[in-house]
Amino acid sequence: MGSALNGASGMPAEPPVLVLGLGNILFGDEGLGVHAVQQLSRVCTLPDGVRCLDGGTLGLDLLCYFTADVRILILDAVRTGGAPGSLIRLEGSQIPAALSQKMSMHQLGLQDLMAASALRGMLPERVVLWGMQPALMDWSTDLSAEVERAMPELVEAAIQELADWGVAVSRRFADLPLPVD
């Protein structure tokens, strides 16, 4: 999705909302955030100023997106202690605390990313993480059956979060349920 131009400079303006999918798609459910942001992009049309990004396992390489004037919605695998496919919503300072039980190197990267952003005085206006309990954490390019079944619920949670932020999300297929990857 293209971004708006910033007046005379011609430089792309930072989008006011970034939807960031994190994870390693080669490690089963660990990549569910990437799958979720891809599905969101397929089933919805987002207005200008909203950008979906596959952040994969980039960690600190994503620092350029963490600026004070942006709201960031992160989709990721998070150990909740619940059943596989269960969802959790975390905001702001709750995020680093919840990631203290590491599942992967990218979560260390997310903690570092938020800390570096704060040290720069550029902590985003708002950061919300919608996470899902994984079932399969092993070499695989496929999601587990439990996570695949719950994926529409995660995408719906992201759509509702964006709506709560005042983002007008329109479905490309209004009469169809969200597809499963």
C-alpha cells in the first residue's frame, strides 16, 4: 500500500497506523503474525495512511517505523498459558513484560525495539499487540490446525482494534467469512 507524499519534499510521510506482523514462517506457529497480516491485507481494504508490513524477524531493523507520531498494531505468537489459538491483547508497557518468557529471537528483538524507541524519545503514540498462543513450534511452513482455525478470530480482533482507533476498514468480500490460509 502506497504512502502519502509529504508536500514539497516529495518524501514519503510516515503512516499514522502501522499493522506489523512478526514471526518466522519457517517455524510453524511462530510465524502466525506474518500469516495474520497477510490475511488482513487480502480480505480488507485499508485507507491511505494505514500500512501493513511483514516484519518477519527483523528486530531492530524495524526501528525506523517506531516513531512518536505513529500508532502500531502488532500481530504475533505469544505464550499465554492458554489453549492453542487463544488470544491476548497487550498494550504499551504490558508488551515487554509479557515477552519475558522468550519463544524466539524475534521477541527479544521486539523488546529491544521498544527500548531503543523509548531511549530515542520516539516511542510510538500507541502500541498494541494482539497475540495468539501457538501449538506447533518446530520446523514447518504450515500453521497447526488449532492456530489455523483461530486465525479468523485474530484477524477480526485486528479489524476491531483498527475500528476502535477510528480506521475505516472495508472488507473486500463483505458476505464471506474470513478465509483460513
